Amino acid sequence: MFYCIEGEFDIEFDDGLTHLYEGDFIIIPKGVRHRPDCKGLVKCLLIEIDGTLHESNTGGPILSKVKPSFLS
């Protein structure tokens, strides 16, 4: 679940995108591929179940873009 606290952003899906504004939330069903895309500063609450697969825990390309201090 993504809850947009401040700002706005898109969440891209295989078949399109959804735009979230301040106060909006979206629940993404298990197994649906998605990618948040923020053009500016955004504060959001992300709730996910343990074991959710994403690039940071599958060795994907995001690891090369994350500052080392952020991972510790």
C-alpha cells in the first residue's frame, strides 16, 4: 500500500499508470508489477508484507544507484 502524505507521484504498471496526489492511497494486489516514479520531493507511507520481492532484495540494478550510507 502506498499512501501519499505530501507531494504527488505516479505508479507505473504494465498496462498504464496511476497518479497519486496528497491524501491518496492505493493498494496493489500481490504479484502485480509496479514502479513508483517521483518527479519531485514526495513523502509517502509504504506498507508491504514481509517477503515482498523488489530490486533491493533480489540483487537488481537499484543497488548500484543507492548511496551506501542509505543501506546501513
